[in-house]
Amino acid sequence: MTAASGAPAPLLSERPALPWRKLAALAVLVLLVHLLLLQTASEHWGPEASPVSPRAPALLTRRIEPVAVPPVAAQAPVAPVKKPVFKKKVAIAQAQSAPPATNSIAEPAPEPAVTDAATGTAEVDGEPQPPTAIPTPAMEENPAPPAPQEKPVTAMALPGSALLAYTMTGSAKGLNYHAKAELDWQNQGASYAARMGVSALFLGSRSMASSGQIGADGLAPMRFSDKSRSEVAAHFDADKGQISFSANTPNVPWVKGVQDRVSVLLQLGGMLAGNPAGFPVGTNITVYTVGPRDADSWTFLVEGEESLKLPYGELNTLKLARQPRREFDQKVEVWYAPALGYLPVRSKITQANGDFIDQQLSDVNKP
């Protein structure tokens, strides 16, 4: 062996030391591997992650300053309202006030003095009324004078029995027509019967009849009837003090001097004949008059004397007129002839809508 080979070999070969940078990189790599393993294990074996609940939006608050309210005035205390007490309904007969004295006359009132201020048309209370076919008297344009005092009529002079024939003309809903009418008056001393009838072509017939007693005050009806297609009647009961109707309308009080729509024409004639000078122009005669269903006070105004040319001939007459008081009242005009015992020789009835009937004497037959 040589000297070089004779030296002993070292047990471990000497290697150069790893630089520190490599060691640091290796440590980081090992650390990353462990972290990766831990994360993977938690996904497979760890508890299930709870879902993340959505976060509620933030609640914003805002301060609102109160608005100043004006003070409210204190109200007066309200009185307590009593609870209504309902009483059981009991049928009570309504007492109707008796009409004023009938078959009475009123002296004409003196004409009011006209001043310079009274030049315009006076205003009338209430709603305006529609015009009628026949104008109302001019006196209605002036304020009504005070109502005159009425007094009962005692003088009566009823005419004897007679059958009066009339020629009638009329207008209904724009249609003019002609007809025949009659008044059959039977004066039997202590009792009477009167019938008015009319018949017209295409219009049919109608009749009204009155019967009753005759006394010191004139006619006292006991029954009144109105017949067209059917008949309705009024019954006068002086003992019970009432008038009843077959049409089942309410009873009305019976009063002394009450008349019906037929007897009133003859009663007025008897009053005029009994005291011709007692009815000057402007006198009002009020008669409580009964129709087929009700009753009302009819007031007739003495308008004055008038000469008429009738189918019967020329006659001097005294005209009375009932003016309408309400919107749908009839205007009734009657002419009496003194030469015929104050029998009605002409009568005209005008409706509020202008329809009318006008019957004029054509013949008189006396027994």
C-alpha cells in the first residue's frame, strides 16, 4: 500500500449543509400539506355546516316632530235624549170639526179704498196656479177684504114640479160634443125628488139623483146618488149626525142645511125666490155640499143680472158663480130666471184643465 492509500477513510461522507432558504421553503410546504389534509377531513367527517340565515335589513328610525294643534273650544254639554217610548196603537176615531153655518148669506163687503201705491198686481201666497180656460174675476188680483159676517137664511120659496130640457155643448180633451140633458124636479110638499141626466153619442150617459124632505129651511136630502157605469151614493143620517158613503170613504158630519150636488141648485133658487132683495151683487152664499165620496163648503158669489138668449128664448136671469179655491176645483156658474120661479135655466161647469159642459134651457114642461 502506498502512503496515500494507507490513510484511513472517514466513516460518514461529509455533505455540504442545506442552505437556510431551502429549509424554510420545505417547512412552508409541509405546513400547507397539513392544512390541506385538515380541511379535507373536516368536509368529510366534520359536522354539517348550518345554512347561513339571511341578514335582516337594518331598521331605520326617524323622529317626526308633532304638529301643533290649535286648542278646541269646549262644547256646551248636550242634554241627554230620552229613549222613545213606543205605545201600542189604539184605533181612535178622528173627530172631524163641523163645518161653519150653511145655507147662509154674507153681505157684500165695502170696496177697499185704492191708493196711489196700489198700482201693481198684488202678490198671492203659495205657488202660482196654472191658467184656466175661463179667466177668474179681476177681484182675485186684489187682496181679499175681511170676511163678512154671515147670517142664516130663513125665507124659502121652492118652485113647483117641472121637467126642464136642456141643450148641452161641451169639450173634453180637445173633443167638442153635443148632448141632451134634463132636470126632473118633483115638489111633493113635504118631500121632494130631483134627477139630472145627460146622454151623448159615443160618450154614454150619466145621472145624479137627490131625494129627501122639505122643511122650513128648504131641502133636507136623505140620499144622493151618482151613476155612470156603476152607482155610488151618499146617505144622510140627521139622527146620528153623520153622512156615510157607499164608496167606503170616511164619514163626514151632518149639519143643518147640508145639500148635495143636485139639491144645491134648487135650494139656491128657493133662497133667491124667498128673498129677492136680500141678495145684492157681491153677496156670498155658502152651502155645505155633499158629493158621491166627500163633502165641501161651496161659496157662490152673486155676480148680477144678465139677459140670455137661450134655445128656449130670451130670459132675464140672475147669475151666481162658485170660484175654485184649490188647484183642481171646478168653476160652477148658474143662471136663474125669476120668470120661471128661479129655476136654473143655464149652468156651466169648467174643469181646471179647460174641459167644460154648458147646458142651456130648451123646453119647460109643468104638470
